[in-house]
Amino acid sequence: MTFRHLECAIEIARCGSMNRAASDLGVSQPYLSGIIKSLEEELGYEIFIRTKTGIALTENGSEFINRARVIMEELKAINSIGIQRSKGLRVAAYYSTFFMRRFLDFRTESNEDADDVLREMGNFEIMDAVVNRESSLGIIVFPGEKREKYFERLQDLGLNHFLLYDFVLLYAVVSARHPLASRQSVTISEMRTYPYVAYADESSQSFLATHIGLTEHNRVLRVSDRAGFNDAIMSGNYLSVLSNPILGGKSAKTVTAGFDALEEDGFIVLPISDAELYLEAHYITSRGYKLTDREKAFIKYLM
């Protein structure tokens, strides 16, 4: 059970209609019905019953909604404390050297003593973190052909999305000890002949299968954090891909903040010569959420 479950149930009780509640929440009616079904299965009792005039609460449902409202009011109060006492960033971002480097540079250049937090995770985990209010701002990265799938999922979760970068180009990354380190570029087929390290989240695995074609590769190491990723690359045995945005369109120069950091640490970044693998990046928030001044400054700094 999550805060999102409580929010949806409360809205249905207020509206007395599944369709009206879905419209107010900005989600589809089937999605909302699924949320309530899973909630009732978890609780072991019905919250709502259908009547000739719409949706009504059961006896247990009435008590549930009363208690849920108390919880959501307390959550609102807790979030207000955070707003009053700390104007720090609470960001969930896809695994990216570029985003991490820009985050660190932003903190240095802003000259503010703020309690900032950036957590790295997969795209779908980022969405969950924003829905559950663990993070107020999320940054997701995905292939353009997956755009509609992601937008539909965001809508179902009641999240807003805003374009951050049109073109995020992928490169191969190895250590100076890797057999490909002296090359000027690599090909996808060459990448498939070496052990590969990837993040273990669902979105990374999908990309790995679709674009790199490593579904059947028996030498893929899956890791859950940047430390494991970097250690694998630096061992000299593994390669992977990393992303970096291109500002101003495909012909413009790549932003080098992420590359500079990698090269300083002994990584080698190589263009992929036989495929232009472009992603796009969006930042996401809960519907109706207003960015703080510091969040606005961070987004502007990224762009």
C-alpha cells in the first residue's frame, strides 16, 4: 500500500464516481479501477460497492477513508516541514555521470548551504519515487521510440513530464586497460564480443536487449549502483555505454561535463561508429507540484 493508493481511494469517495475521480486525478478509469482492486485485495475487504447512482462506501470502507484522510493530512504536514526548514533538492535521476557531475557543480556554484539529495535509479523506480513523494523531482532518459509508452505510464501515475534534452547521444566506455582503449571508435558488433556491464533495472535491461542486442550474451554483468559499474569498467574486462546530451540539435557540440569527469578518473569514451543511438531526457513531477526556486535554478543549470 502506498500514499498513491490512499490518494486515489479518497478521491473516489469524494467524487462518488470512478470516472469523475479518474478525470480529476488525470489517470485512466481502468488504471484507477486496478489501483482499487489491488488495494482491496491487500486489505482483505471491499472499500466501495457499485450502486445505481455511482460508487458508495462499505462500512469498512467508510472507516478506511476516515483513517486515510488523517494519514494524508499528516503527510501534507510532514511535507510542509520540509518546505519550511529545507529548500534542498530531492532529485531521483537515471544513472548518469553527466547528471551527477552537473549536480555537484551546481552545489559548488550556487554557494548555498542546502540539504540537497540526488539518488540514482532506473526510470520506473524514479517514477515510483516521485509518486511516493520520496523525491520531488525526477529525471528519466529513454529512446524516442518508447516515448508514447513512457508518456502513458506517466499519465497513469498522475505525473507531469517536461522535455529536458531532445538528443542524448550514447557512447561506449572502457578503461585504459581494455583491448578497445586505443581505438578511435567501436561498432555494435565489436561491443557484443566483450563482457558487458549494465544496470539491473527494467528500463536498462530493455534497452540492452533492443539496441545493443545482448539478450543472449552470456557475459553480461548486472549491477545496482555506480560503484559496481565503475569497478567493473576499471577492471579492464568490461565495457558499457554512457549518455551525454547534445544541446541545440544533433549537429551541435556535445556537452562535456560528464566526459571530463570520466577522463579524469581513467575512463576512455569512444564513439559508436555504426549506429547513432539517441535518447531523450525529461524531468517529471507530481501533477500540481510547484518547483521550488532551487529546483528551478537546477533545471536551468542543466539546460
